[in-house]
Amino acid sequence: MSFKQGTSSIGPAVRSFKHCRCGLRIPVQQRWLSASSRRLAEPPQYREGPAKKNYAYAQVAVGIAVLGALSYNYLRDPAQAEAPIQSATLAEVDEVTKRRTQITRHSPMRLRMEKLIQEHQNKIVFALEQIDGQKFRRDEWNRKLGGGGISCVLQEGNVFEKAGVNTSIVYGELNRPAIEKMRADHKSFVGSDVDKLNFFAAGISLVLHPRNPMAPTVHLNYRYFETSDPRDPVNATGQAKHNWWFGGGTDLTPSYLFEDDAKHFHKTLKTACDKHDKDYYPKFKKWCDVYFRIPHRDEARGIGGIFFDDLDANSAPSAKNPQEEIFQFCASGLESFLPSYLPILKRRKDMPFTPEQKEWQQLRRGRYVEFNLVHDRGTSFGLRTPGARVESILMSLPLTARWTYMDKISGTGVEPVLDEDELSATHQKELELLEVLKKPREWVPQTRIAKLPPPAQVVSSAQDSPVSHSSPASRTESDAVKDLSDDSNNQQKTPLASDATVLSPCEIPELTALIDSYVARYDSLIANHVRCKIKYMLTNNNAWIQNSRTTA
């Protein structure tokens, strides 16, 4: 048989193979019998047969199975399934809200506070890493009951022996004993018939312990707390009926006192406070001095700063939106941290020091441990919270500390009696610090207010004035204002007392209470008139202080 005859007999077989169903299972590159066969140089065009239709049906079936499996998983996992919000917990509502929308000024305060503290955590950690040269260890953790946190900790660094910047978001329940403890500060926020409360807490906590004894330890904390009755339904925005308050502050704990550092730290805090309320700094500074005191040592933990707690709607009654106003104040406090502390750290971190000075630093850190474990409310609350992350709570403790029995300088109950030859310059600096810890000092210049005549003279002049001889019915508020204006014109011609006395702004509430107690002895019209006069005098830096105390 010739070659032509052979090839001509193959043609019909190929054509029949072309329409064979089993031919679909042979790879294309293996179907050609000869590379020289022009008829098969290109892939053949197949008609749509039963196999292709079956393949399409199989794809649809697989897709349905996958969708069914995903739906089943979503229904079993409440963290992923966006179930009806009306039946969800507060933690689930917030999680859905964060996935669906961006956090804006109209978002729930819980989510706004969470965003604020996480932004400042990143900013502060970045700045501290630039100074130390080492990276923080970053741990993200979650709570089974809802929430979680981020712990950023640096140990054995170049500048910091231990440093921590933590944020935490906590959802949980308060039992009756915890509720009773909170009622001491919030007597009206829950009834006596409530056995448990849902709560939300968001906070940032920072403690930095430098290596160098000349560089001070610093602490910062800002937090937001919210409670709601579990019997109240959570609506579609998660804004169930709830009570809320803010707390926080920052304070400095040096081992050796540098007055320039203390003044800079307090001045920066005062500037941040004054943006919102002129009374904030003196009030919160005094609060800080009281709170961070170690009763069993009869000394403060450090040189103070600002501290506040339980700020709620009653704390800013004049504000249109008290919650927003206090939130912005907390934001200003966080913004002021780096400017208040970094200049101090940069000045002190490379100063020379002796082994004796390092030992003194360890003694002061022992005091720090005593306060945190015995008296600090935040540490106590955290350790009592079910499911709390203990490592993050105790992050504030220094890496090393020391307790010396009957230390000759700082031992409790020990009089630091030293010979003149033994009293070195280092001991003098340590005694200087102890003096400030025993008696807190004002680091920001105080307001100078002059003394006025004693209260008896003020009341006498008020009784001699036309207001005291007119019947109450004939007198109006405008008349009192007119009398006040006349008095102000007369006072402008009277020189101030030469023995002007410095009065701290934090004493103004005491002065106001004193006024109220002594004008109560007279009829209401005279009392109001005298109160208006004294208020005007206070506004113009003309106030009475010492004689009024003894007379009243």
C-alpha cells in the first residue's frame, strides 16, 4: 500500500474521532496524528455536547454548597454574623458599627474614646522609640466577654529600664458588691434593686521608668466609663440608657528634684486645662496631691500634676454638651503629654550619677510599688474584673525596686539626723525632695489678690446703703446692679491695701462658702446685694481673705 493510500484511509477515521465523546478527555496537544497534516494544524471546533452541559450544572451545584456552608458558619459565629442589632450585646453592636461606618463626632462616645486613645498610643510609642533607639514589644489581646487591648512594653532599653503604653477596651458586668462600691461616687445612677450592670471601659495607661535617677518617672491615664441596666434594650445605634463619666490625669515622680522640670511640667498642664476651664488646673492639681498620697508613709508619691475622676454631666452644667466638652478636655490632656515630659527627659537622661544615687532611685520606686498595690483605684478595679489581663495591669510596676529597713534618710518614723560632715550634697537633694513630698508646693505662679475690709465693715456699709432702708418689694435686681455700679466707681478711687496677700485659686470655693455662711444672718435682699459686691471685687482682684475667716 502506497503512502497516499495509507493517508487517504486515515482521513475518515480522524473525522469520526472528531465527533467521538471520549475525544473530549484527550488533551489537545495529544490529538494530532501528524504535524504535517494541515487539516489538523488548528484545534477543532467542537459542538456543545452533553459533557459541557453537565459541567455547567456541576458549577452551579458547587456554588450553592459553598454559600450554604458560609451561611452556616455565620449563624454559628456571633462575632462574624451581623445578627439583628436589637437582640445583640453592646460589644456586638459596636463591632458591627465599626465595620459598617467610620468613626466621626456623631458616633457613640465608646467608639470615639477607643479611637482617641489608640491614636495617641501610636503617637507616644513612636516618639519614645525615637529617643530610646529600641522598639516596643506590641501585644494585641482579646477578651471573651468583649473588647480587648494593645500592650506596648519596652524593657531593658537604652533610656528606659521599663516603659509601657497600654490601651484597653473592656465590656463586662458589675456584680452587686462592685455596684455598691461605685455608688459611693455615683449615688443616683442606679437603684437599689439592680443586682448587676453592664459596663464599658476604655482607657490608656502609661508609665515610664527611666534608667537614670536624674530622669523622673511619669504616669498618665485617661479613661471613659459607661454603665447601663441589662434590662434596658439596646437600640439600633447602641445608645441604650446609660450613665457615663471620665477620669484621668498625669503626674511626675522624680527621684531628685529639679525645680525647672517641675515648673515646666505643671505649666504645660495648666495651659491645657485653661483651654477649657480656668478652674480645672487648681482644682485638679489639689486633687492630685490628695489622691497620690501614701497614708502609711505620710508623704506623696511624687510632685503631682493633675488628677480627676467621675466627671459627668453634673461636672459641666453650663456646657451645652457636657460629654463633648469633657471629651475634648481629655483630648487636650493627651495632646499635652509629650510637650510636658520629653524636654525633661532629654535634659536628664544622660546626666552622670553615682551608685548611691541609683540606690536612692530604687528606694523611691519601692514607694511607687506600695502606692500602686495598696491604694490605687485603677489597679484594684482591674484585678477585681473577671477575665482581666494581669500582665497589662501590673505593667506599671518598675523592673527593680528596693526596701531598706530604717533608711537614715527616708525611713518612716526615722528622724534624718546627720552630722554636718556626713550631710553630703546628695543627701541635701534627697532631703529637699522629701520636704516637697511632705508638703506639696505650688509650681505655677498664683493669683495675687488684695485684702479688703473685714466682713463686719462690709455688712455695715451694706446696711447703711440705700438698699438696706428700702422695702424688699420696692427693690429690684436692676436696683442692686445700679448700687453695684456705684460701688465700683467709688472703689476705683480707693487704693488697694498695701498688705496684699497671695491667694491660690483653689481657695475660691472656700471663700464662696464663707460668704454664704455669713450673709445667711441677714435678710435675703441684703445677702444678695453683699454677694454681688463681693463677686465683683473678686472679679477685679479685690478680695478679703484672712479677717473674713476669723470674723465669720
